[in-house]
Amino acid sequence: MYSVSTKDKRCATCEYWRGMRNVSKNGKLVEYERLGQCSNSRSLKRGKEISGTEIPCNYWLQWSALR
């Protein structure tokens, strides 16, 4: 498992990233499996296998579990 701050704009914190992930018990981290896929139809990354730590595209939207 990998982790990234819930405040970071990374693929793992984006609504459109599809991969195994959870918010940590303290609510400060997103814990995730390394690879997932982008599901945003407007993104050039759509359907591609990408790391959760990648800097997101212009269509990043905060994951609803973090709101």
C-alpha cells in the first residue's frame, strides 16, 4: 500500500481515478494500490494505467470521500 496526503492534488485523490484506495483512520492520508485507471472522458490519461502519485491533468476533481 502507498499513501498520499488528502490535501495533495494527485491521481489517487481524484474522483476519476479508479483503483483500490481508502481514507486512513485519521483522515489525513489516502492509502492506495500503486496503479489505477483514469475514467475521465476528457482526459488524455483516460483508460490508461497510471500511478496514484502522478500529478493530475487539468480535470482533477477532489474524490468525493474527501469532501
